[in-house]
Amino acid sequence: MTDSLHSSLVYWPPAPPSDPDSPEAPEDTRRRQLLYTDPVHSVNLINTIRDHLKQTIQAVGEAEFQQEWLANVDKDVVSSFGQLGIL
């Protein structure tokens, strides 16, 4: 995947460990850990959507997915998903 497809919300790599030589307030440690474990910053949305769509297609079958599900989605959205490699 190209860098342009990575969300600026996803932090790669995870939070660096705190420096034991510099004092840090417990609240700062807690906030940093919360920030870096928040799904908003740790889950790649494109991969998540792709995985869920693949599971749905496998469960209902490709023909039914095309007729019953994809037919109800705006064509621009389907096109954009294709450009992102989701569909």
C-alpha cells in the first residue's frame, strides 16, 4: 500500500517507550498509553473494511452480493473503494 493511502490518524510505529531518565507524571503516561491504544489510531480502516466485505461476500456469495448489496451503493462510492483496493 502506498503512503498516500495511510491515514494520518494511524500511528506507525506504536508509542515509543518512555525514557526512564526523564520524569513523567502518571497522568502523562496514562494519556500516552490511551492515545496509542485507541482504535482510532491503531486500526487501519481500509484493511478493516476490506476484511469485512470479503467475509460478507463469502457468506452470501458474490452474485447475491452484487445484486442485493452492491446495487444499492452509490456508483462513486464503489468506484472509490475500487481505487483504494477495497473491492
